Amino acid sequence: MEPLKFDIRNLPFAGTVTRWHSVNCHRYPSIAEHSCLVALYAREIAARVVPQLKAEQQVLLYELALLHDLSEIVTGDMPSPIKRALREHFEGQASPIDQLERAICPDAAQREDLAQVPEQSYLWRILKLADILDALVVIRQEGKGPAREVISQERSEAFESLLIKAQAEHPDLNWEGARWVRDRVCELKHVQLDEFGRA
């Protein structure tokens, strides 16, 4: 194991830098909270999709989940629609935000590259499914107003679309396990006090 190249003086801010600041929410989760939940979701998805996952692949998956958004401690949370628009605009090359994030946290970039090697690219798919699942849970539990339904629908469709790609790439794996995790995690609803009717 090697020390992180990421400037570890930034690590304490993972608990205070928030996500979802551009969406009306009851509560805004931190980078640390998101990273931990993505790691937990990835673990549960992997346990069902690839139960025979080797120890070194498990470590890669968990480290990737914990590190994948560390650059946002420095940049803040760039809204996903902007990231997608930049990637489309710079199709065929890394977008400026992707270049910046890779420069800030080369540790995450290195693990992303390893997880996308064709013979184990299912690790990358599992990570992205876990990332989308966390967004789906946050918007359903914490989102307010009309954006809640729009984003929830978009994230649900993104999860299904990614699952179809994963099934096509690795048809020998049990991708229904990812749906099972999503369905269980989304079963419970956290009711906010301000959602109760006013007398």
C-alpha cells in the first residue's frame, strides 16, 4: 500500500463539503457520507453480481468508491448535467473537468483506469451503479419540489440503462442482484417533518 498522492490536508473537509447544492433539498450530504455509502452499496451489489470476487478486486472496488469524488473537496460538487454536457462537447477527449479531477486526485484516476480494464470492467459498472443508487436515494429522501420527481426519474433511467450495458458486456454475471439491491435500498422512505399537512 502506498500513501495517497492526493493532498491529505484536504481529507478533513470531506465531512463538510456538501453535494447537491444546486438542488432544493431538506439536507445536503457531504462528500464523506456519499463516498462511504457508495462503498457500502458497491459492496452489496458486488456480493450479488460477482460473489466470487477476489480479494484484490474487492480492495480496488472499495478504494475506488472511497476515492472517486475526493477531488470535489477542492472543486465542489459540479452538477451532473454540466459534467455530461462537457463530456459530450469534448467527445473523444477528456473534458476540462475530467482533466482537473484527475490532476487533483490521481489516486482515483489510477483506480478508475484499473477498474475499466476489459477483463474486470464489471468493477467500474458496479461502482457507477452504486454511485447512481446513492443519488437516487438522496433525491428520494431529501429532495424537495418538482426537481425531486424529475431527477428521481432520470436517475432511475440511468441505473437501468447502465445495467443493460453491464449485462451486454458481462452476460455471465448476475446483474439482477444490482436491481435487488436498488429495490431494497429504495423501499424505506424517510419522512420529513415539513411534509406533514399543516392544520
